[in-house]
Amino acid sequence: MYHNLLIKNARICYNGSLIYRDELYLDSNTGCFRPSPTHSHTRDFRTIDMGNRIIAPAFIELQTNGCLGMHFTNFDDERSYDENLEKVSKYLVQKGVGGFYVTLPTVEAAVFKKILPQLKPRKYNGGAELLGAHCEGPWLNPSKKGAHDATLMQIPSQTSIKQLYGDRDSISAIKMITLAPELDGSTRLIESLSKEHNIRVSLGHSAADFDTGLVALRAGATTMTHVFNAMNSLHHRSPGLAGLIASDESPYFSLIADGIHLHPATLAMAYRASPDKCILITDSVEMAGLPDGLYPGHAQIPHLQRKQGNKVTIEDTDTLIGSCSSLDECVRNLTQWIGCSLAQAVQCATENIANMMGLTDRGIIEVGRRADFVVLDDTGQVLETWIGGKPVYQKA
């Protein structure tokens, strides 16, 4: 029985470039890429010829609110919630995703406290790994609420992490928090979250100006959530938070490349400002993977929701709730709309996210990292997904 694999004849996405590799070794026991063996030991490897196809790190989903009818704020009991998470994880590998963060929007403190303990990192057999939670709220600016419930938004100076999210067990599941830096007490909160709790802080749903954004970055914020959406527009005299992407202190920033949230020209401007800091997200909602139609609300959206293609709005309004695009689709859109290479687009869904989140075990194809990878054709279509050195999805 072979415990090692030799992958031959493949093109590897690495640091925004496509590099031909005739030999790529991985250890099926550890699930990681391994060094090249001595020549005498190569017979111990099972060989797979990739036929010059493209191998990219498995994508990392940083912001998803749900799919297949599961909104992550809907909780009945621990067992059914985990079963639904497992269904989501097995759906995501079909889209090339190897790890995902569950996004919880602005909800009541009781909902955060009930759900967060269920979102501590875990593996699912044959599915994408749950990497933790991204709390998008409740420290957001009501004037930039988007589809969030403004009545549940809080002021940092008047609340604490424990009051809103729960005890240490709950807080340990949180890996990123989106907040508005102009709110009273935000600077101290950013310092606490980043330095005391090792939580990444992202700026979003905010009316902050450029200088307030700089203060937040210097306090410990490292990224911005869906730039241009739910923040002040970029103005030539007052660039707002969006202007930070071109500054000397540019943070990482996420973009929704679905053709709904951003015009392709806006997408291109942002990407070209700082390709190494650009992150692709879906901001997908629970209708992703479901047919068009009218769907009920939930803890975040107490209204009927209308799905038309990848666009979801509150029924009888133009209020955009979220997207139903998949991450592989966003990667392809970036290449088609702005003319970057597939490897450059892949970097925005893998390496850049791993670097921003401090992930040293995945996101890059190199020795010692997990052998989570996706096999792509030249257009970026997902052909296979491998998790821990084992195939978990193959396109029919």
C-alpha cells in the first residue's frame, strides 16, 4: 500500500505566477506536501500524471453567510446545526474551497452566544474544514447598515466583548470581526481584539473618513470588508476608507467579484492598487446553490427574500442582501473582467487570505503545508478538489 504520492506534469499557482512542476510530492499519512525523496525511494510513491493541468491551493472562503438553505444564524439544536455545517462543507469542495469561515452578521447577543461555541475549527470527512467565525457586527454604523438590523447595532464604549459574544469558549471561535472605526471606543476595542485576543479586525459598514481609517490601522486593524460596499463612496477630495487601498499603509481588502456589488472597472481599480492585499469573497447567503424564487427571512433579515440569479434582495425593495456566487466563479470573473492571469486571481482566494489570517498550514503549495489543492482547467473551472492529500471531489 502506498502512503506517498508523486504528482507529475502539472502547472502550479504560486505567488501569482504559473510554474511548471514535473514532480510534486505529498505524504498521505500527514496530508502535507513533502520534500523530494532520494532517487532510490521514488518507487515507494504512487504516481499521478496531471496532464499539464493547473494545480492551485484549495480556496479559502473568508465571508459566507450560508448556502443550500442554511443561514448560519438559524439554530435549532447542536446536532442539526452541525449536520447542516457538514452539508455546507461538502458543497464547498465542489467549488474548490478547502477551508471556510462562517460569517455571523448583526444579531442579538443571545444568538451569538448560542452559535459561536459550534463554530470552533473542525474537520469534516470529505469536506472543507471549518476555520472559525467571522463576526460582521454588531459594532457597525447604522447609517451603513446594508441588510443588517440597525436596532441591534452597538457602541464599543458601551459594551464589552463578553457581553455580546459570551465566555472564553465562545470568543475562541472568533477569528475576525468587522467593525466601524468611527464609533466611540473603537480604537481601544481594536487594540484589545488584535493584541489580547489575536482576532483579526476588519473595517466595514462604516462612514469613517480616511484619517479615522489610518488611526484604526495603527491600532491593529489589518483589513477592510467588501470595499466600496456599505461605506462612503470614494471621492477625489475625501477618499474615505476605500482610499486606504492605495496608501502607504494599505491594509488587506476584500472584494465581491460577482458583477452585482461592484462594476468591473471598480474591481480593476481596487485590484491594481495592491494585488498582494486583494482578497476575493462571495458574501454568499443561504440561497446559494438553490433555484430562483422567494424565500423566508431569518434572525438577520426578518423579511421575505427574492433570489434572481446570483442577486438576493429584500422583497419589494432594491436593498441588496448578498450574493449567491461561488468563490471559483469570483476567481474566473476577476480574470475575465480585468485581464489578470488565472494565477493572479487564485492568489486573491488563497495566499493573500492565508497571509492576512496568519495561516501557516494552508493557502500555499509548498513543503510542510497541507495538501489541500484544487485542479483547474485553463479557464478556472474546478475539475478536482483534494483535502489532506486525498481526493474529495471530481467533476463528472
